[in-house]
Amino acid sequence: MGPLSRCLSILVYHRVVPEPDPLVPDAVCAKEFDWQLAVLNRWFTVLSLREATARLRNRTLPVRAACVTFDDGYADNVTVALPFLRRRRLPATFFLATAFLNGGRMWNDSVIETVRRVRGDTLDARCLGLGRLLVSSIDLRRQAIASLLEAIKYLPLEERQGRVEELGSGLSRDLPLDLMMTAEQVRYLHACGMEVGAHTVSHPILAKLDPERASMEIREGKKRLEAITGAPVSLFAYPNGKPGRDYRTEHVGMVKQLGFEAAVSTAWGVARAASDPFQLPRFTPWDRTPGRFLLRLMQNTFRTDVERV
């Protein structure tokens, strides 16, 4: 059989916004998400991730199998994306970082919302060694966001949060508290037949933590979600997800020891029968037309240079 016959394409989304957001141009909007699901539904067999990984193991995966996954736990996954999934009767897996449920906010969103709310032409980023960033246009604000995220992402967890708070300390308007899901929305996802997976507690770069702290993040994220849904949580997504940089071999071992059945990374490619079920590759769909989106999906099935740790 050819390369298309028994491989699994796992798509990863974050936000699905009602309308295009000029400050987050990579975020998929509702209209795009709808036609992406239409393409998937026509050309692929869309499975739940748990079923797909089981069928990978026993070599019964259908031709052109695909999974839809979401990372972090954004409220718009429920309010915007879920109705499209339900209308097409497609399953999806939602990987949630539990610290941000019920009014929390991820550090990167704090940066984006800080830049969105800046009044005037500059943002004081001297706390990050970036001086004063120009924000007098949408393009300059996007550039400022990119520079800030790059400067902050790999700082130690507590320092990262402190710098984000310092960056936004001069704002006269509060940052939003409704970007992430509530516990009730998590229960609703589960009740709708969607899979809920773990994504740690506070979304740290696991490779930056000592082993005890890393294990706690993985274990407690699982435990808290199980308390919310009343059901076992058997799937895990590594925060940020780059093998060797964001997580290492010891973290794969922790995930296995804690009783997960499978885990996903953000290494690019497709999963096959020989793939490590605890480092399954995923990719982000960024194409803005159905034809290019389908072409990207097909091209991805031929990739063999998937990273491992």
C-alpha cells in the first residue's frame, strides 16, 4: 500500500475566533474552521484520538485517517468551534491546562491583550531589555507581540509571569478574564462526547523544570481534569511540544508512568504503526483556501523526517 494508506494526520488548533483578529493573524476564524472541517469530512476518516491511537497499535487504521485536537483550553473552542464539530458529527480532543480555567489567562494572551490595549505609539518593554516598542500601527503591534513572545517564552516559569505582569502594569484597562474555559464548559465538552486531555497545570516548558516539579505538573493536571469530568483522562499533550527543546525523554517516561495511553507533540508529520504512541506528531493547518489546505494535508503524509527525543 502507498503512504496514504495507513497513516494518521493529527491537526492541532488553539483558538477559533468568531472573526479574523488582526493582532493574531494565525488564529483560525469560524468561517475557515467550517470549511476546513468540510474538507476533512470529505477526504478523510475523522476519528477520536483515543480510537485512532488504538487502531494504530492494532494496525486497523482506515485509509486517510485524521484527528482534530485543540490545545490550552480557550473558551471559544466551546462557543465557536464545538457547534461546527457537532453539526458535522465529528469528534475532537481538547487538551486543557487547568491553572487557567475559571477566569485565568495564559501568559502569551496577557502579552497580546496588553499590546492590544496600549494607548499611544510606544510600549515600554525595558523590563525585557527591548526598550520602547513602536505600536502606532497594526503591523507594528504584531511585530511587538512577536518580539515580546520570543523574549519571554523560555524564561523560568515564575520569572516569565513576573515579567508579563510588569509589562502590563501601566495599563489603565483591565485584561480580559473570559478567554479560557470554565469548569462547566469542560463538563459540557465531555457530555457532548468530546475527549478531554491533560496539558499540565500551568503550561510550563517541561525541559526547564526540575523532575519533581515536571512530574507534579503532569500528574496534577490529569487529576484536576478527572475531578471536573468524573472520568479517566488518558491523553496528554506536551506544552509547546517540540521534542528535545520543550520536553525530553524523561518526560515521556513520566507520562507513561502516570497511566496515560498516548501523548502528542508538535513535531511535524503523520503517525504510522511504528510511531511512538507517546510522541505522536501533529501539525497546524494555516492555509487559507480549501485547495491549499487539502494539498498541505496530502503533502504532510509523505513526510518522514519526524523529530524524536
